[in-house]
Amino acid sequence: MKKQPVCNITTQCQARILAIKDAMEILSGKWKFHILGTLLLNEKMRFMDLLREVEGIAPKMLSKELQDMEMNQLITRTVINTKPITVEYALTAAGRTVEPLIDELASWGGAYRHALYNKKGR
Amino acid sequence: MKKQPVCNITTQCQARILAIKDAMEILSGKWKFHILGTLLLNEKMRFMDLLREVEGIAPKMLSKELQDMEMNQLITRTVINTKPITVEYALTAAGRTVEPLIDELASWGGAYRHALYNKKGR
DNA sequence: AGGTATAGTTACCTGAAGGTAACCAGTTTC
DNA sequence: GAAACTGGTTACCTTCAGGTAACTATACCT
């Protein structure tokens, strides 16, 4: 008799897996956390500000990531009618909810680095 | 005068960015969270168990991700001398520390889905 | 001797992610 | 009038993550 392909498919587990998949999809890519983290510190930022603050990002990537996140309603884009036109990006309420996640990620990364330093460092 | 390339490089920020980069690198990929989540539920699991539990993963990917995580000291691999040889995978103490992170990720994903459903659903 | 289990490995292929560089159009400053 | 600001777009190229399928070798069951 063949072994059953799965043992652990409770509805709870399935929902959890789906939630994780969602989160990973929405927050995927190299830059989103850095952009969101910067917006958490500064409230409203223009395109060129972000380009300077998020170290290493190219305008093309920044533009694409901002569009992604606007579509997913994490940020808003507002065109301001100044002399040279300016654009303001800001977090939405939904966008602000990533703060604990980013905190957790940062603290995990920090703790991990610290733990390895104590064990293997030299 | 050119604008300064950066305004926000406090040492705190730099450390935070580094920690996030670390975490993303170590936990990168489509499968690590699912594997870790499964190991959180089951303590000790064999290769074929994981292959069955982590829905959709191919043996090649599972093997590779397990090796990655063993190198990063998140899991242990123990060969057991049974009739047909078996291998047990289990979380290390460091591996168990991802639990809050996974919880946060899952709860964020769930909340996000819920929020969008209330706003745009239908 | 054929099917099942164990734990993987190997070769091949593809699509997406991301980097580089140049360019656009308008405006203010030097 | 040249340079630097504004906010991007476009084309091109490279890398790699990840998927598919087949295969290895040993051993138990019937």
C-alpha cells in the first residue's frame, strides 16, 4: 500500500500556509523592506529622496517597486503641482502594518548574527 | 551644488539594514518558511516525510534547502542506522527562533487578505 | 521478479529578477 | 547656455532560482 501523500492538512495549516504565501508574494524582492522601512521613518518622501536614501537602488527598480506597492495599497502616490513637478510617496494604513514584521525581521537578523558571532566568531 | 547622496545613515539604521539583509539572505527562497514551519510542528522528520508534507516541493529543492539550512545551523541532519537507512531532520535552538517571525508573517498575510476582502471584496 | 520503501543526485531548461546605461521633457540655478 | 534639479522610461544583458524528469543504490515484502 502506498503511503498517503499528506498527513498534515488541517484547515488551520492550509490557511496559515496561504497567509505566508500571500505575504511573501506581496513583500517579495530585494528592495521592498528597505523602501518601506525608509518610509516608516520619514512619512512623506519624493522619488529622488528615496533614490538617495535606499542605497544602491536604480531608478528603474525603485519605480517598479513603488508601482507594485501602490497596486497592493501599501503606499500612496501623490503628484504635487510645484515648479518642477514633484511626487510624494507615503505609507497607507495597511502599509504601516508592516512595521512589526520589519521589526521582527531586523531583530531576528540581529540576534542570528550575534549568536553566530558568539559560537563561531574566532 | 549637488544634493547629498544620503541623509539617513545613522549607525542604528545601518545596523538595522544589515540585519534585514542577513535575515532575507538566510531565509530566502520559496520553501524555507514552509519547511521550517513544518519542522516546528513535528520536531523530527525524515526526508520523505518532509517531501510529503511540504506540498509541491521537488526532492532536488528539498535537498538543497535542507543543506542550506544545515549550513546556517537552523537544522540538524542525523543519519539513523535502520534497515533501509533513514535520516532525521530537526530544528536547532537557532532554528526554533524563527517561530515568532513565521507567526508574524502569517498573521500579517492573514490580516492583509482580510483587510482587502473588506475593502475590495466584491 | 516486480513493486515499494529509503535518500537523494544529475542533467537540462526556462522565466523572472535585477543590474547598466542612455535618454526624455521641463525648469531653475550658476 | 551649461549644468543640475524634477520623475521617470526604454532597451539590453546576465544571472540564478526553480521546475521537470530520469536515474542511482540498497532492501524489504509478496
